[in-house]
Amino acid sequence: MTARAAKHYHTELRLLLLPYLLGTLLLVGLPALLTFALAFFQYDALSAPQWVGLWNFQDIFGDPLLWVALRNSLYFIFLAVPLQVLLAVTLALLLNQRRRGTGLYRAAVYLPTVIPDVAFALIALWIFNPLYGPLNLVLRGLGLPAPDWLINPDTAKLVFVIMSLFQIGEAFVILLIGLQDIPPEVNAAAAVDGSSARQTLRHITLPLLLPWIALVTFRAVMVSFQWTFTPSLIMTGGDPYYATLFMPLIIYEEAFDRFRFGPGAAMMLIVVVMTLYFISTLYILFKNRGYVDEAV
């Protein structure tokens, strides 16, 4: 490709990306800036905003429900994200080779991801119903304990973790692409050298897949902070005993139920700062292992 053709090609790429960049600026960047500004104002959508400085942060830090929601969100992230990544990697490894029925299995892994969040929450509400839900019916039929899933505070948060494990379709596709990007000659050369399947997986496949694992881990952390909103709003409303009160739900209640947009924006800033902290920490950890710059 000549220099002129390459320049023309890159110009076309920029023009193709321009609508998405403008949409991101208007739908994400501008609301983010307004949220940052509202965190320092008192605003109820009825009267003019009033500058209050750091008062909103002092107000929310004195609210015990904020710390409950924060603990619940951290519980969900620290448990759900590793399980999601581990399950996505395992399924990608199992379904990497094309065999009879592989396409059907791949579609089954991805299908729950395209179900609307409201429909998915309603389906889960039926499945985990302690009286007539199919899950407890099966457990009773097998002679196993049937928990009061969404009634018991000890198991209610676990329901959300289990639900999130069915939303790994995008991570599964990304890791599948990463596996297929590995040249087959690499594995063939390892087999010729006498490497077993386990040794090849540990010393060749997983290190080459590490940039893709880093990518899906970053995405899982960012999505997990907000994913719990629809299930908690529809299924439990934060109950029982605030066991499923997560940060997105308390932000929604603060801003749109109580019309306290300033404290709600302050809570949102806390979520943003925590997300950036986790992403930065993960970036350092993955970068120390190498290849992370290829994925981000």
C-alpha cells in the first residue's frame, strides 16, 4: 500500500468513526461533565442550582445506607468478576474447536446476553421463587436443601452473582476470537517438542490469551458496577434488609425518587473513582505479566 493510499484509508476510518465519537461525546461525555458539576450543587430539578461545595459529600458520607450499598457492590464485584472471567475462559477453551453441535453451544452461551435486562430479571424472579420456582422444585426432587433465595439476606446477593454468570456472551466471543488468533503452528510446534495438552495450555495458550483476558476483565469491572441496577430494582427493590441495595439503585433513589440530584451525583462520582482505581490496579497487574498493551 502506497503512502497516499494509506492516508486515504486512515481518513476513511476516521470518517466512519466520527458519528460514534460524536454520539459518545453527546450521550456520555456531556452527561458525565454535568454529573461532575452537579456533585457540587444543590439541585432538585424545580429550583435553580445552588453552589454548596463539598456539602453533598459530607451529607452522603453520613448516610449509613451509602456504606451498605458500597459493601454490597464490592461483594458483587469481587465475587462475580473472577467467576465471569473464569467461566468465559473455560467455555472459550472448550468450544474453540469446531465439532458437531459446537455452533449450537456457542449460541446457547451468547443467547442470554441479548435478552433485555427487564425480561432477564423477570425470568430470574420466577426461577428463584422459593415456593414454585423451577430451581427449588428440582432441588427438592433431588432431596437437596431449597434455600429462600430472595428472602434470605445471606442468599439474596448470591442470586445476583449467579445471574451475572449467564451474561458472559460478549466476553466469551472476545476470548474465542483471541484463541482463534493464536497461530495453529505454535501448538503444532509444541506438540512436536513433546509438550502435553496441559503444558501447552499453561505455557503457551494462556500467556498468548492474556491480553484478551485483560480486556474482558476491564470490561467486567466497568459493567459490574452498573449491571445490578435493573435486577435490584425489579426483583427486590434493595430488600431483604438492604441486602441487595447496590450503588446504582441508591443513586437512582437519591436522584429520581427524592430529587436530590446533588448527593446522587456525588455518589456517582464515588463509583467513577472506584472504577478508575480498580481499572488502574488491574492494568498494573496485567502489565507486569506482559502483553497488556496489546489489548488496551
